[in-house]
Amino acid sequence: MTKNKDRKQTRKPLNESEPLDASTREALENRIKELEAENRKLTIQKMFWEQLRSLEREEAMNKRRGSSPNSENNSN
């Protein structure tokens, strides 16, 4: 238990840490760019699926509104 406490105490807070060296900074910047690109892709995918669900709901509502005894059956 004391080892765990020692580990926590030896870690420096971010605001007191030393400046990053160039290679570490570059690696972190590249990782940030990768994460931002992945986030954009996921956001676009989410928007796509939300729009698809919306269109499916709209289509289902239109089928219900347009259904009449003389129209074709809309069973799938």
C-alpha cells in the first residue's frame, strides 16, 4: 500500500513539469492530429446514421399516411 502512495507522490503535476523535448512534443502533436482525424470520421459517421434513421422514420410515416385500401400493400 505504501508503494502505491509513493508512486502517486513522485508524479509531477502537469503545470510543474519540465518542457517537453522536441521529439516528444512532435509525437504528441502527431497523436493529437490522429485523434482529431478519428474524431471527425466518427462525427461524420454519427451524422450519417442519424440522418439515415430520420429518413427511415419519415419514409415509414409517409407509408402510413399514404396507405389506403386501393394502394399496394407495403409489407416487407
